[in-house]
Amino acid sequence: MSGQIQGSGRRSKKMLRHLATNKTRMFFEDEHKQTVATITEPILAKKGSKSVIRANTSHKARIAGVYVFVSLKASTQRVVVTLAKKSDHQALLHHLYQVKRRAGKGRVYVTLDNDGAHHAKRLKRLAAKQGIHFRYLPSYSPDLNPAEEPLKQLKTYLRNRLFFTVEKLKQAIRTFFEQRNYTFDINVEGIYKNPAGVRSM
């Protein structure tokens, strides 16, 4: 089963119906490139003193990094996470195979954004062979994708942290998800009942 969720009111109702009948087999997917470069934000310092943040902002650090693929299971709010060197349909396919392995037998429904790599014919064909079926969100609708929230929290977690290698960055990413037991309190239905962003439970 595949197709795009269309129309502001219709898309929400359609997704709610889909959640009602397939919630235990439904995942939301998103991916993001995290670079070695330090994400800086102001920090509080005692009056009369200066805050000092060590940062790696070299050109090499801004290029080097890892792609973080996340799929959130609608019924449990648990995520499947894979790390990859590239963000192409082959990397996504590898991630989806991990999702299917965790889901077990039967169909799996994955909702994705409209990135070009998500529409690759080979991706669709090979995914369908494994019982993985796609649904697509409208373009420029990150507020309708609950898988965005874990990645936002990851970015916050990594702020002001200093990395010099991709391996150290990957270790920090794994630690972030392990500390949370790969689970995030996200009210998936709430996003579609009143679509104005991700709502915590």
C-alpha cells in the first residue's frame, strides 16, 4: 500500500483511519546528517566571568559526519536507528530492512517525506518484496512527521559537545538513544487530530 496523504483536513482524517487499523504495523521515518562540527549555543556564566566553549568548526568537521536514520513505531513510540555514510536509496533500504526485521512477519507501513530518494523505483520494488509499503507526507510538512522529534532532541543533546572524529560522534549518538531506551513520548494521534507540531504525551 502506498500513496500520498493529500489535503489539509483529508490527510489528517486519512492518517487517523490508517493509524486506527494499522497502528501496530506502522512506522514514521526520517533522516538527518549530523556533522563532526560543534553545534554551539550560548551558556550561562557567573556574573563577571566569561563562558568558554571549545568548538571544532573547521571545514573538514563541517563536511565529515554520519547520516542518522530513524523510524518511530506508532504503537510503542520506540525507534529503530541506523547510521550510514550516505543518504541514498541503498542506505534507506538497509535501514528499512532493520525495521522489518524488528517488526517481524506481516506487512509494515512506513510513512516518509517526499525526498527524491524515497521515490526511487528500485527502493519501492525491493521494499515491497519484503512486505514494506510506503505512504508519503505532503511536501514541506515536517510537523506531520513524528520521527522529526527524536532527531530534534538528538541535536539538542549534541550541542556544545566537542568531537574530532566521526567514530566519537557515532558513539555519542548511540549513547543518546541508549539512555532513552530508544523510546520517546510522542502522541502520534495528537499530531493528526490537531496538526500543529509534535505533541508529547
